[in-house]
Amino acid sequence: MAYRIEYSEAAEQFIRRLDREMLLRVLPRMEAIARSPRAMGAIKLSAENAYHSRVVDYRAIYSVIEDTQTVLVADITYPREHRVGV
């Protein structure tokens, strides 16, 4: 059973800025995360039920809310934006 997917304002803004070609690559990956949010490739973060996963050339940071079967995408960024000391 697929989880419902919700996007934060920051994630929605990021998606709106994508060109059509990249959007057609990113959205299927987000749908795959909704089907299986803890699949291979999802890396658990220190926060409870928080993960990040590679989405094409980007990294999606999201939380899994079991009570409502929801994946809340907090942000989608370039991986290098989250490196410390770069």
C-alpha cells in the first residue's frame, strides 16, 4: 500500500523550478518513495522517522508518519548543499 505524499513549501518551490525534462525524472522517483519509503537507498537520519534518499541528481529529505500513512517531504536539494565545511 502506497503512502500519501505531502510536500513542504520549500519542496514545492523546488519542484516548481524544475524544467519539464527533470520533472519527468523526479516525480516517478518521489512516487517510488511513497510506495516504499524505507526501501534500499533510503538512509535514516538521526531524527526519528526521518530519511534522505537520492532522487536523480538531488537528495530528498523526508519523514515517515505511520499513523496517517504519509511521507512528508521536507526539502529537495543538491547533495553538496548539506555538506559541512564546504
